[in-house]
Amino acid sequence: MAQNVTRKNSPSIRVHCLPQEKLNIETLAKNCNLSAAALLRNLAAGYQPKSILDANVAIELIKISGDLGRLGGLLKMFLTDDERLNLAGKDQTKMFIHGLLQDIKATQTLLFETAKKV
């Protein structure tokens, strides 16, 4: 009866490394949601590890982009509601639009800064 070949019953390779190197390997493995052994196997096989940090940044970018869409929608809603524009008055309308444009600019800056992390 032939035994199935698995990693557990195959010979292992020991790697000696300095404490800082071990910490770096373990940190990279954790960031990629892998064990240290799986990370080293993947690297030895020529695969580039995919960090979950990149996925987290992408999720953050999507959220910020959604915020920009909501701000733009609010501006459009305000500008297309003639009754609201007439009730608010010219000065109050200017202040509201100016504040909303500042929020949009701040959100765009946040989006740019977050995108630079990738």
C-alpha cells in the first residue's frame, strides 16, 4: 500500500537566520496572510507574495471614492433644487457651496495620499 506524499511526511529544510531576519520573514508572512514556511516555499518557487496590506489600501481607496461620490451628489442635489436655492439666499448658498468644495478638495487630497501608499 503506497503512502500519499504530503508536506508532513516529506523531508524538511532547515534555514538558519539571524533574529532580525526571522522577524522580517514572519512579518512579511503575516502581511501576506501566510505562514513563514508557505511564504518561503512560494518565494523559492518564484511567486511574488501578495500582501493583504495592498488589499486594505484598495478597500480604503474605495471608501474614499464613495465619499467623493456622495459629496458630488450632495452638491448636484443642492444646485438642482431651485426652491432650496431661493430659500437659502445668495450669501448662505455661496458659503454652503464653498464649504462643500473644500470638503471635496480635502477628500481628493486624502484619496491621493492613500493612493501613494500602494
